[in-house]
Amino acid sequence: MSLAISYILVAVVFGAVGQILLKKGMNNMGALTLSLEGLPMMLWRIGTNPWVVIGLTIYVASTVFWLTALSRVDLSYAYPFASLSYVVMLVAAWRLFDEDINPMRLVGTLVVCMGVLLISRS
């Protein structure tokens, strides 16, 4: 079971890092608007953005760890651990992207952590 938890935690951290890199890449590109005629150029810009490519690669690695964990434990046990990415994202958004974190977000994140703790004990 502890090996499965290790896989889950690696998947969560890799997933969070991948998302952070995706956000960095999209920040560099600026706001995008979906349109049929602009779609090919937009996909080209996204697909050639190094931050996005690296972020997607790490996110795929996260998926490999996640699938390995799912081969070992019940989904109802593993899935709540995925919510730990909320904690990583909250800290990353605040530290890396200077986002404001209000008290409600902090309380919500603490509730999620308590839920994961309860499930991990089952």
C-alpha cells in the first residue's frame, strides 16, 4: 500500500508541476480567443511553446504514475489524494503568479486536506 501512496503522491506533484508550467506558457502567450479561422495558428503557437511542451510532458509522466497506482489500490481510495494538488496549486499560484489567496480559499483547502486525511485512514 505504501508504494501505491508513493505513486499517487508523485502523480500529484508531477501533475501540479505540469499545470504550473502550462500556466507559465499560457501567460507568455497572452489571452487567447477560440475561432474556427484562428484555430490552426493558435494550436501551432501552443504546440511550439516550450513551457507548454514541457508541462504536457510532465503531465503525461504524472498519468503514468497515476495509472500505476490505480493498478494497486481502489479508485475510491486513490482519487481523494488527487485533491492534494489543490494545496500545491494554492501555494504555487500565490508564490509564482502573485495571485491573491483569500481566507475562503485557505479554509476550503484545509477542508480538502482533512478529507484526504480521513480517507487515508480508512
